Amino acid sequence: MSTAVLRQHAEHQYAEELDQLRRLDQRQRPANWQLSPWAVVTYLIGGTLDNGFVVSPKYIGERRLMEIAVATIATDRALLLFGVPGTAKSWVSEHMTAAISGDSTLLVQGTAGTSEEQIRYGWNYAQLLAHGPSQAALVPSPLMNAMRLGKIARIEELTRIPADVQDALITVLSEKTLPIPELGSEVQATRGFSVIATANNRDKGVNELSSALKRRFNTVILPVPSSEQDEIAIVTKRVGEMGVALDLPAEPPALQEVARVVRIFRELRNGMTEDGKAKLKSPTATLSTAEVISVINNGMALAGHFGDGVLRPADMAAGMIGAIVKDPVQDQVVWNEYLETVVKERSEWKDLYRAFRDHA
């Protein structure tokens, strides 16, 4: 895989870990799985193998959630990863698929413009006009390819897809077959085929899933990190990985800076200070863990390219305000109140307060 690729697929970026797991994995594997369910969860959660090799955690959270998700794929049900933005739904989907199928690229990106052809199949219109419907004219979708190969298809943002297009999945998920009436044939799913879909409950323009489609999915809700320490660990890990991938000329951020950004986002998100002593107003912004990572990475780029390479509050201030203040009227009031009643009153946060005031 070329080092010039901005973001490698999970199966390439973590190829060594997957290879080590395959070598040592003696447990039963479902048909066409690269690893056993136990090894897939170990890949996701991390751990030390019998030979001393350390597998890095991809998901920091409750192990049981990952066990339930992986067990679902080992049955004949599809998996829906559901939660607020920034809870690692797409990340978990990609890594699960990489570990199970060895290929995370069979992907349908859901949007308001996603058509039924993108779910099922399309046509090469030059071939279709010249020779009529034929296998040569057929353009398979990622879902059809996954059925043929016995792999997992990923559908991102399922609830952004129009409801009538969503329902094209019902036959595939219930009958494990995809009819092609133009050819008088069908594609039957090979063992190992399944679907992992993601959806969030904060998206405007969401299309509710029909009850018939909901029944075809087992839903696993991915929560926001339960503790501040978990969120700090997630942010520190991802910031370090992305800093290397982007070749940012800045030092890894001090744990203190990461902790302060995480605390601000958590307090505003939860509507309460971390010690539980004061209630706060929450802005309209999501304030997800993913946005914390983005703010710190942006600060590292500023520090590296326009500073001395050391991340400081001034490097993060603009990015943080931009992430928090989405509504220039309502959110600005919430932010100013938090700044004056919480940030200003913390003696160890004076530098942070000054940086925010300078950007006011």
C-alpha cells in the first residue's frame, strides 16, 4: 500500500495485527470469516496475545457491546450501529468488516440522493442500448458483490436514504437473494454475507426505518464515552494516529491540554460541570468526541506550521469556539455564560480563559 495514501483502509493499516491474530486463532470461524468471533472482538478491544504481541484497541468502551455486535453478524441477522454523531459507529463498522471479511471497501454511502440502483444494481447504458439486458451490461452494487463473495457490505447513514430505497434491502436481508427480473435470474448470498449499517439520531432529514426493515436488523446502540478518562484515552490515541498520518510538524499534545478540551466538551454536552455542582446550558452543537479530535488536530497544525510546535490554548481557541458556537445568537450566549462562570473561575485555566477572550 502506497505511503502517499492519506487514509489507509483498516485492513491495510492494521495488517500486522490481523495477521498475528490469524496465526494464533484456533477457535471456530464461521464460513468465509478471516477470524473467529473471539479474535474479532480482541482486534476491536485490544489485548496481548499468547506470543506477547500487543493488539491496539480500536474501540474504547464496553467489551460486551462489541461481543453482541460480532455475535449478530455470526447469525443471519444484519447489524445496525446506532447512536449520536461521534460515537465511532463508522469506525467500528469499518474495523469489524476488515477483521471479518478482510475487505472494508464494499460500501454504500447513504445520502438523500441515494438511489435504488446504488443499493441493488445498475446498468452500463452503452451495453444496454447495444445488446439489451445482459450480464455484461449489469453493474453490480457493493451489496451485490458482497452477496456473491460471502463478505460484509457496509451502509453508512442508513436513515438518510429515502424510505422507498431503504426497503430495497428487505428481500436481501430476509430471503438472502437479490432478484434481477430483467435477466430472469437472481443472486443468492454466499455464506459469510451480511450487512452492517450505521445511523444517528441527531441528523436532520432522517427517514425513519419501516417496521419491516427494523425487524431485519439487530440494533446495537453505541453510547458516548461513559467517563472522562475513557474519552481522554480515545482522543489521545486518535490524535496521535492522525498526527502521524498527516505528518503534522508538532509535538504530541500534553495530556493536560487534551483533558481540558475534553472536559469543556463534556460539561457543555451534559449540561453540568464534571463535579456535578453546577448546572449549565447546552449549545445546539453535538460536541462529539470526533469534534474534540478535530479541534486538537487543527490546533496541532497551527502550532506546527505557524508556531513553535508546542500546542497551546491560543492554537485551540478558534477551533473550539467554532465547534461550540453553531448558532451565532443562542450558542454565543451559552458559551459566554460558560466562559465567565466556569472557565474564568478555575485558577489553573487562566491561560485558557485569556485565549478565549482574545478570540471573542
